[in-house]
Amino acid sequence: MPSRILVTGATGCIGANLARALQKTAQGAMSIRVLARASSNLLPLKDLDIEVFEGDICDYASVRRAMEGVDRVFHVAGFVNLGPFETKKLFAVNVGGTVNICRAAIDAGVKRIVHTSTVSTIGLGSKDRPADEFTWMDSGKLKVPYFMSKMQAEKSALELCSASKTDVVIVNPSFTLGPWDVGPSSGEIILWAVKSGGLPFYARGSLNAVAVEDVVAGHISAMEKGRSGERYILGNENLSHRQLLMMISEELSLRRPKIPLRYIYSMPFTWPGDLLGPYFPQKFRSWNSHMLRVMELSQYVSSAKAIRELDLPQTPVRLAIRSAYDWFKAVKRL
């Protein structure tokens, strides 16, 4: 009998590309079920021969029903918001949802879960000494609700599954770019840049960026041969924010970034977000002083472990930028 895989978060960038890759390689050896909310945009799934199960990771009953007959689970769903205004929702979805997934999987006898976390649970690193899987983000330095919720989700998944016969492998994708970014998520920076003719300002921090197809390959490999209880950073190029914006500008022939944003000097421009964010959290999630502090962090990381153990590909980020741009154009977002 073919195995059945459940994918949560299949309408987001990583989950959509993962579902499509699994469908492409299934060839009758597996059936694919996705768990999606009634309000989800199913555009990434409409041409796939997969089972769409309506439910919500925050509703244990629907999660448990979706687990029936499932052998393996990719838990990709989550809520991403780096602002300070939606702590309750972040913990409800990222922690509560993960607990529901793990408990339902254990109850259903699922063999293995690949849990999608984020590189933001990894400690801060420099260009010369990038952080790795052995470090955790120090939430005491800058209390970012998103970081804290994802750290707790990882720990909950490990604790629950360690006491059962269900394996769990954690993957930590970095800033992911590519097609099928319906949200959009990370690809929003490309939309901003193109619509403004190029972003003139840049934050002084840094990040790690990766192509979504590499992240998908890392997920599939983690399911096949990742070590249970281990974390794997799925990333590629360590870049300053200016370097990333320069790549976008050069690749898409846009104005180059020239003006650095510094927290102390930019506060007057972010106060509207600080004031109105509690009432309109989605509208001001990227426009507030807290977000600017987050953007000043140095989030350089090493993917050496995933390259070594999971054969993680390293597609140039420039190609990911172009791929994301072409998809946005194709679906008339640009």
C-alpha cells in the first residue's frame, strides 16, 4: 500500500513548493494530503493531484482526523510576524498548533515528523563566526515574540516526540526566496523594490538567504535521512541587508540602496507604527521601531551540517530572486 504524507502550510511559499515537489516524485509510491484552512488561497495546489483536507492546526479535532492513515508529516504551517503586536496569535499558532500536530501524530502512530522552524531560533553569528545548530537565539537581548514562539514550538516538538515512538527532525530555513509565494512572505521585499523602482534605504543588519528549491530538497532529505531529535539549518548565502538589496537591484535593473537606516535616527519615522500597531497589527507589522531593531541583528549562520548530512543544494540567491520575480510577473502581482 502506498504511504500517505500530510503537509501542513501547503499554501505558503515553502509548503506549496514542497507539495509540488512531492507530487512530482510520488509516481504512485505515496499519496499526498494537505491540511488547509477554509480561508486559504489554494492557487498553488489547484493543478495538483492531491487530497485537500479542510482544517486548522489550532483545532485538534480536525488535525486528528487529517492524521488518519498518515505515515509521515511535514509540519510547515506557522504564523510569521516580526512585529511586537500579535504575541497571543503567534504563540497560539506556532506553539499550540505544533503541540496539536505532534499529539495527533503520536496518537495516530505516525512514524516521523519534519517540523519547519526558522533560522531565527538560531543564535546570532558574525561573518567570521556564523552561528550553528548548537546555539539558540538569546531572547533576553531583544524579545521578539516570533522568535520566542518558534523556539518554544521546537522545544515542545522535541519533548513530546522524545517520549513516544514518533521521530521528529527540525529544519531551520533562512530567508527563503522563490516562486509560489502567495502570501507573500520573504518575497515581499522584491515586490516593494520593484514597485518603488528600487529601495533607497537599507538596514544595517545581516541575514542568510536561500532558494526555496534548496529548502524543499532539505525537507525531503530530512524526512529520508535526518537524525531524529536534530536541527538542520537550511540556508546558503550570508549577506548584509545592503548586499541583498544590491542583488535585487542589479538582477532587476532597479535603483541601488544608498542610505543606511539607524535605529536612533529613524525612530521619528516609526512612531506612527508604534502608536497604531496595536490596533492595526497587520498593516504596521513592518513599520515600527521594534522591527527596525530586529533588522539590525547580525543573523549569519552556517549550513555546513545540512550540506554534510542532507546534501543540501546551494543554488545562487540571484537565481532565486529572478525566479520569484518571474512568478510574481506570471500571476500579475507585478
